[in-house]
Amino acid sequence: MPLTTSTVISPEVAAHVLSHFGRGGYPAGDWTELLITLIDRADMANRAKLAQTFPDYGAAISLAKYDENGIAQLQHIFAGTAAA
């Protein structure tokens, strides 16, 4: 799912996704971690469906997986040094 100008990734969401990918942040609770895992492992059609309901997590996971600077962007969001 492409990141749009209306998608806001909070520092908390960035932290959860960074933790999921082993790149910092802090772990989410059980339910949220399962959601992140589900979005991460879903095929494109189902990832898009999940991202419609959870756009912040969908956008953050897409950054982490598909954008060469995505992890750095999430780290900046988590640190409060970049616009979400």
C-alpha cells in the first residue's frame, strides 16, 4: 500500500513496526503484534484489505518492507525527528 499524504504514522506505530522487524522501537501487545504479523505475511490483495482498516500499520509495514529508506523514516518518526 503506498503511503499517502493522509496517512499518519504515530511514533507508537513506528515503534511497534520497528520492533517487529528487529530494528529498534518497542514491542506491541499480543493482539497488535499478531495484526502486524498478519499484514506483513499477507498477499497483496489481503494486505490492501487490512491496510484499509488499519492504514497506519499498513503504511508503516509498507515503508519497512518496500522503501529503501523506510526503516530510517520509521526510526525518525519514532524519535520525533521527522514528520509522521
